[in-house]
Amino acid sequence: MNYFGPTDTQMELSDTLLEPVDTSLYDFAREVVYLLGQILLPLSFRMESNKKMICFLIIDIPSTYNVILGPPVLNTFQVVVFTYHMKMKFSARKGVGEVTGKQHTTRKCYVESVKKGNKNDVEINPPQRNKKLMQYDEQGNELFA
């Protein structure tokens, strides 16, 4: 459950509510993402009766998303996600609750995230082989003999 710094400001949450965390997250480029802390907040999907307390990890990186809900939260609420239909269904006291996404908003978020992209250029170099081993290999000699 990642929760982005700008959202923290928009919700007017005090930094004094953040609890320290001594762990790190890693992004897709395997770079460390430092945590500002964690906070316990109530979460519900359009139904007050379905509210649960969830621990959110607060990070401060640019994102088009306010929050990312991971498998622990989805399991807590017994959520089934239908990405093609942009729907999320979950157990509710009186049957099945449903949240439906808006295609226009989703597309706008996607376009913004692609525009922002990763500002850090990542250069991927192939591993350097040992030239001496390559010479032995080309001559037909056994490697590591």
C-alpha cells in the first residue's frame, strides 16, 4: 500500500502522525525508494460499513496515482479486480459491492505517466566476458581446464 507524498499534503495529514519505518522499497530499476514513514488510516470502498484500518507506506516520488493498493489490502477486502472492464468487486454486508473506473480518467492518468516517464536514463551494458577465456574458447581449448 504505497501512498504518495503529494496526496499526504492534499489530505492535510500531519507529519507527526507518521511512524518511522526501517525498511526500503525498490522501484523497477532496482533503485531504493526511501519511505517517509507509515500511517494507519481507515479505508472503505464507498460503504461506511465496510471500513477497515490499513497501514499505508508514505513515499515522496512524482506519480499520477494517489495510492497503490497491493495484494494485502485486496485480500483484506476480498477484492476481485477485472482490469479489462475497469471494475473491482468485493464482499459487502448485503452482497457484493462494486467500484467502476472511468475510461477517460484512466486514459488521462496513463498519458500523464507516459509523458513524465523516468527522468533518469538507465544504461544497460552487456556483461563483459573475459577476453582470455574467449581466446581459449575460439581456439577450441577446454575452458577452466
